[in-house]
Amino acid sequence: MERKYHRVWKTARAGVVLLLLFIAVMTVFLTRSKEKSLLLTDGDTGEKIASFSLGEDGRFAVSFIHSVNKSTVEEWYEARQDGIYVVACRYYAFGAGVATEVVPPQKLEFLDDGSMLITGFDTKVDELSYIVGTVSDHILIIGEEKISLREVCGKNRTVHFSLTNGS
């Protein structure tokens, strides 16, 4: 009787260990699959250029000098389950090519550093591409990190932005 009890106990322990291992693997898989990465590809060839983890909030921006206005513009995006959404725009001067009025629920704020921030966008961007500047750089901002697209992609290259799960 005692031998049978030991076999049952060993089998039960093995089952518990397997169950715990399964739970651990699934937790890692589900957590990783929720984290989005930003994939940069060549807009003409589709060649993969780079991939960057977006972290938990899924936000990123592209900063550049506006070709007509000649001031810095930051366009802010958010990665969501169904795609990339533009959520805000920050700029430093009025003029050609930048918004001069907002439509509710958008809101225009004047910030202490002299910039203007428009929030309240919630617009899905089906195709997001930039042509990396030849005169001035485009900077990818993810959290506190600033990444030169000239260094990563090269000048005058059309770069397409899309989302992937994991890194």
C-alpha cells in the first residue's frame, strides 16, 4: 500500500511541476506578445532596416525640422492592438504646414519652453512613412531614447513604420 502511495505522490508532483512550467511559459509568451515593437522597413524594397521595442505604453515620436516652416515638429504616435494612431503634435512656430486651429476634442496648449502642443487626436494611420532628411535629420523618440534615422537608415531613404509583437 505504501509503495502505491509513493507512486501516486511522484506522479502528482510531476504533474504539478509540469503545470507550473506551463504557466510560467504561457506568462512569458503572453506578456511578450502584448509588447509591441516598431519595425522600420525600406519603403521601396520592403527590406528590414531595424526594430525597436516600444515598451508598455507603446508611444513614440518622430522629430524633424519642417521643410517650409523651418522649425522643429514632433509627431507623437501610439501603438494599439489594431495599428498606429497619431495622438499629438508639438511644434515651435506657426507658419506653412502646421496647424493654426484645432477641432474639438483637440486641445492646443502653449508650453513653458515656447512650444505648442496639440492633443486630442485619435486618428489611425494606415501607412506611416517618412523620407529621412538630407538637410536635417529625423529623430525617432522612444521613451527617453533619441535615435537618429540618418544613422540607422541613411539620408533620403523612404522609411515605412509598422508594428510587430515582441522584439
